[in-house]
Amino acid sequence: ANSVQGEEMDDNSVGGVEIATSGVGAAEISSGAVGASEMDAITTAVTLPGTAIGAGQHGSTQVTCPDGKLLIAGGFAWSDNEASSIVYSAPSESDPAHTWVVRGFVPSGSNVPYAWATCLAV
């Protein structure tokens, strides 16, 4: 098999361009190798202000990672704890590397959906 051990490589000689998508997983990362200092590159972005959705209506909101950061996860929250539904919460079809989109439905009253994105500096 073609493999190279760590002691055979120069420091910083392999970067993201040389690693295939999904080429490194939990089994390849030593316990304790990723700690607080490595997580400093992660930030969270949230839509503010949210856009209210009225009774019987659908509405959407989105959030985009700041320049120089890639989207690694996303999610949503409602401003009020009342019956409301999420239609979808997913990466944007037009910009999946940077933008998270949330679409919701409010059957009665009103509510405000918020989208959030977890972003990694690249």
C-alpha cells in the first residue's frame, strides 16, 4: 500500500488541497489532537433581526458565513415557544459552502425563525 508516516513528512507539507473530501475521519485523528486552540477558527453567525411569519404563512430566513469562512453546520430556532413547523433547514442550493437557509410555517399567531451557521476559517 502507498502510505507515508508522519516522521517521513515535513511540517506543513500537506494541506486541504492534498486531502480528498472525507479522506480524514475520527479513526485517523489521535485522541486529544483537536483541542481548544484548533476550535478557535470556528464561529457562529445568526440572522438578526429575524423576519416574522404570520398565521397561515410560510417564510424563509438565511445566514451567510463571513468572508474567509466555510459553512460546516447550521440550524434554526423560533423566537416563541408556540406551534410552528420547519419545512426545511439546510445549506443553500445556490451557495452551499457559505449559506444556511431555513423555511418555516406558522399555523396561527405569529413567530420569528432564526437561522444560524457554524463557520470554519479557511
